[in-house]
Amino acid sequence: MAALFVPGNTPGQGLAQREGTCWNARMSEPADASPRILYCRCAYAQVVPQEVKDGVLRHLCAAGEPFESVADLCEMSARRDGRLAELAAGGPLKIVACHPRAVRWLFHAAGAPLPPDEAVTPIVNMRALSVEEACAALGERP
């Protein structure tokens, strides 16, 4: 199940106490049409360095903007989770996970291909970037 992180609830407290789960909810379309953010915890394959995952998660919590966190996109793809189709069809989406080609294939394999335009669905590669680089790739959202 995905968790929606809502600002104003002691950023970082959810990470320390409940391993990143603040609220169980669905992400809605932001009013300003900025891309929604999807953060993958990579809980099963564990190919993303732990310090990068934790640093980016702390950064997202501190940013004060809602984002959706999933345990593992690979596992969701293997189950053909219907939430992937909802995410793919829901408008601009910025994904924070691993290699862009792998993320695109995971959505495709689940029957929920992402838009091919990198500007519509940029993917931040936590597997290859440092915490600072990944946070900078998130753009204006600190």
C-alpha cells in the first residue's frame, strides 16, 4: 500500500518511528499542476544505497509538499498492481526510484506504460546519484 506524506506532521518523525509511513491515503492532483512525486523505497531488491533513500526521504518530508511513497515498484509490477495504471494515467508525475529505463519497463510490464516524454514523467535515479544530486534533480521542491 502507498503512503501519502502530508506536510505539517513533524517532518522526519514518521521515518524515525514508523519507517516512513505517516498516512495511508491516495495522492491527489496538486492545484498548481506541478508534477506529483512518487518515491520508491526499493524495499525488496535493495539496489539503492540506504543512505541515499533515507536522505531523499528526509528531504521530501522537509519540503512540505505531499508525495506518495511505495515500498517497491518492482514488487508492484510483478503483481500488476492497478495503482501503477492510476499513477501512469494521472498526469505529470516525477518518480524517485532507480534507473529510468528499468522504471519505465516496470510500468510497461504491469500494463501501465508511462508517457514517453521525459518532461512529463522525469525519473530521478537514486541508484546512480548522491543524496545531494538526487535532491537537486527534484527541482524547485527542496
